[in-house]
Amino acid sequence: MMENVSKIPATEESVWAAFRETDRMFNESEARFEREKAASRADREKRMKNKKAQIFRINFPEYKNHRVYLALSAMIFNQRLEQECIKKGIAVVKQVGNTVVINDKHMNIF
């Protein structure tokens, strides 16, 4: 079986060149995948927010001309989730000790 394989003498430099090229191709592919994934995620989030606001306006027609804001409320918040909400313009309502804290300075209208 091995007799049919053509033997090309590989120098150390050619092996490293092939390795670098493979690594470059992998990194480009990985970067492209991450960009597409991020764009897809952002698009899904935008559609979801708009869909939720649209459903709210359909179910509550008396509020169809009002502004719609989103808020996420919990007793305990993961710090990363809270930062994501803030970046996306969603208010955060959480318990701190015996009080409720509302972080709404960054809210967007949906």
C-alpha cells in the first residue's frame, strides 16, 4: 500500500510552512464563524425584542401608541447577565439586601 504513495522529501522549513498555512486557514475560518455567529445572535435578539413589543401592542391595543420598555427582574443576578442587559438597553430590577434596586438609566425604547 505504501509503495503507491509518492514520496516528497520534506524539509523542516516546508513542514513549518505547511503548519503555518493550516493554522492561518483555521484561524480565518474560526474568525469568520465567530463573526457570523455574533451577527446571527444580534439579529435574533433584535427580532425577539421587536416581536415581543409587537405582541404586547396587539394584546394590549390601548397601549399601541405608547413607548415600550423592557426590564429583567430577579432576586439574584449573575453579573455577566446584568452587564448584557445594560448593554442592550434592558432595565435591571434586583434585590440588594432588604431593598429593590432599579437600574434604568440606560433603557431603550422598543
